Amino acid sequence: MFNYSVMPGFSDTDALGHINNTRLPVWFENARNPIFKIFTPTLDINNWPLILARITVDFKQQLYLDHLVEIKTYISKIGNSSFTVTQQAWQSGVCKAEGDSTMVYFDYVSKSSRRIPDDIRETLEQHLIS
């Protein structure tokens, strides 16, 4: 599991006074950086081997300004060329949102998916939850 903390700011809120629903996908993406580094340790975009194929976010409760949000990130599934990242946003000890992202190991030259290499697969498995 990876942990990432965010302190929501005023610009993260919407007219209703809670955290805008567009912020969660951004926070979730930022929290996936440790996973990106498994594939590209330097985060060099010229050697980027991943594409985002799908993302979902389920909102359970409102998130609020000026209360720390902890993003918990896990691997929930590993396929041949893709894997699923499951993430949760916790605030004040309560899971307020959760989501899944399907990432594909991708060759931009051939424009096709590739099998995840065994060494990377082994590292991903260290963060696998059931």
C-alpha cells in the first residue's frame, strides 16, 4: 500500500462548500506516482510505458476544506498487459471516496499493449490486495 496526503485548499471547494468532485481524480493520479516509478523510476515522459484505460470514482461522503485527506493506493488486479489500481480517500478516519484505475502497459510506437515484464509484475504483486 502507498500513502499520499493532501491538505485541501480553498480552490478545491465548490459553490456548495465541499471539495469539488473533479479534485479526486487529480489527487488519485498524484497518489499513483509511486506506481508510475515502478515502470519509469525517473518519471521520464519520453520513456512512458503506461496509458490510463479507465477510471471510476465512487463518492461516499462529502470531503471538506482544511481537513487532511489521506489517499491509500493498492494494486487490486494484475493481468497480462494491464493492472487495476484501487484507491481510497480518507478524511477524519472515514473513507469518503474510492475508485479504480485500469492502467495498460503500452508501446506507443506500435500503438498496442505489451505484456508486463516479470520483474515489474513481481514488484506490483508486493502491493496486491484481495
